[in-house]
Amino acid sequence: MATITITLRETGKSVTATLRAAGGTSPIKLVITTEITGYTCLFIYGDVAELKYESIVVPTYKMNVVKEGKIIASYNVTRDSWYSRGVKEDGTIALSNRCFEPADEKVNLYATVPTAYPPSAGVDAFALRQHNSEELNAVPHTKRMQTFVNGKPIHGCRENLSIAKGVMIHIGGWFKGANGNKLAGSYGCFGIVPKAQINATAEEAEKVRKGSLYQNYVPANEAYKAAIRYIVGQAEGRAIQVVVEKRGKVEELRTLKNQ
């Protein structure tokens, strides 16, 4: 910052003003990295008929809050979006990972629009925008990823395999929804998960999953609200942007043995 004094010609009075550097109005950035910070449980959406898995273990990734070029805080987010395509003839479960990855690792900066999500849960989310549109250029999904095992299209699948819609940063983990406590899933979004709901290893998280021990967690709502308040407060009215670092290799399909 710099201070200048200006003398007005007509009155002879002096006025002092403080000038802020241009960087002081730069957007806040939420940088979703490829750095794994632990493991948590994610709800499996989709065909739940005969499905004995309610959740699946997924990695969490570091999301840095960057202000004027400096990391001022970090949170943990999920990036995967496992969805049941149904139970196959051999009794195994076919899963599809409906996650979003940027089409181009160098074109990965997005604007955000605040939105209330999930509905009636009393929390907000950041919806991602590219060129003022909810349509984001994405690593394409395959046709197999977009259909149930019987060949019928999955609800809400991509009309264009290379365009993702409805991508948000929203609450993750075990939280209080409109109809009670529940485990968050994903249709291609990023879920902020409290540290208390993250395990250091996949094996530890698998024990939590098998016993549905996540139901013992304190719901994520207050921790999530605090994170959103902090981010919005640090923005001080300026834009909030999101950078999504592209992962190198992402598992698209998985088969599980019913338990």
C-alpha cells in the first residue's frame, strides 16, 4: 500500500488517500490438488437393488486456500464419485466413477457461483463455471460408464461425454441432511470432509466402512460451515475461483464382490 496527499486547487485543502496494490483485489483461489491426505467413506448412489455395499473407501485430497499468492488454509476433499451400475449375473457389483477431471491440465481455472446444496440441509456450496457456463470441458466418460448393466442409461448421465454439468464443492462425509444424518455421495463433485472423519490408511477406513462406524461421527455441518465462512470472509467481497489439478490416472470402473 502507498499513501499520497493531494492539494485541491479551489480550496487549498489537502486530502490524504491510501492506494492498495492491484494484487489486493485478486481473487481467492481454492486449489484442489492431487495430494492424497487420507481416506474416508463415500456413499454409493445408483442401482441399490440387491446392493449390500452402502459405501466405498476413497482417498481425500488437499484443497489449498490461496490469497494473494500465499496458502492461508487447507482442507480435505473427495474427488471420486462411485455409482452402482447394478448387480451382474455372477453376483458381483459393477461400479462407475462419475468424477470430473479437467480435459486440459492447463485449462483448469473456474469461476464459482454460490448455491444452497444439498437442498434443505442449511448449507451452501460453490458451483463451478467455465466461460460463464455450468458446462465444463472434461475428460470424457465412456458409454459403459454411463449405462446400467442392463444397458439402460444412468439417470443424469452426460449428454455430451466430454461435458460435465452441475460440478460443485459441497459438504462431504457424515452430515445432517433434510431428513436426518446421512453419508454424502457424489455425482461428479468435490466434498469437503472434516479431519475427524478421515483415516490415515485405506485399511483403517475399510474397518469404518464395514462397521458403518461413520454413523458415530459428529455430523460435518458445523465444521463445513466454518470452512465456508472462513473462505468467504477471506475473500472480502472479491471473486472466489477454483483450480482443479488434473489427476494422472483415474480408475473409471470397478467390480465388487457382494458381501
